[in-house]
Amino acid sequence: MAKGYWISCYRSISNPEALAAYAKLAGPAILAAGGRFVVRGTPAKTYEHGLNQRTVVVEFETVPKAIEVHDGPAYQAALKVLGSGVERDFRVVEGAG
């Protein structure tokens, strides 16, 4: 079964304090569920209409696991703390192999 990935691009951060509080809850919840951070940061270079946005990629063993963690109580608690502190594009994507 292919791996599952969370891909999140932060369009804007209006409340850095809420983002920091979210990170304190989200990171441990993701790691405890077997997630592995692959990318965390801003682009070194953008091409082809790319946007200079903070990007986070998290790898999970499967797509169902990625969805389960997102929808689970630990990560949902982190999202509640985040509130409307950021605008981001968040998706779950199946790995290529």
C-alpha cells in the first residue's frame, strides 16, 4: 500500500501565537501516530508561478492512516487551538510508490 502524505501550504499567518500553540500540540500528536516530518519551511527557490509560502509535508505509512490522524482527537485538539490563526491549503495525497 502506498504511503500517505499531508501537504500543507500556508497562504498567510495572521496569528503567530496561535500557530505556536498549535505546533506544541500538533507535532507530538503527529509523531505519536507514526507521522514523519519530511519538509518544514519556506522554499529555497520557487519556479513556474510558485509561491513563497511555508510548506509542511508529513509522511504516514498509508493514506487511511494519514486521514485517521487528521480526523483523530489529538490533531483535532491542535486545530481547535489554531483556530483562524492561519490560512492554508491542506491536502492528503497518496505517494507514488
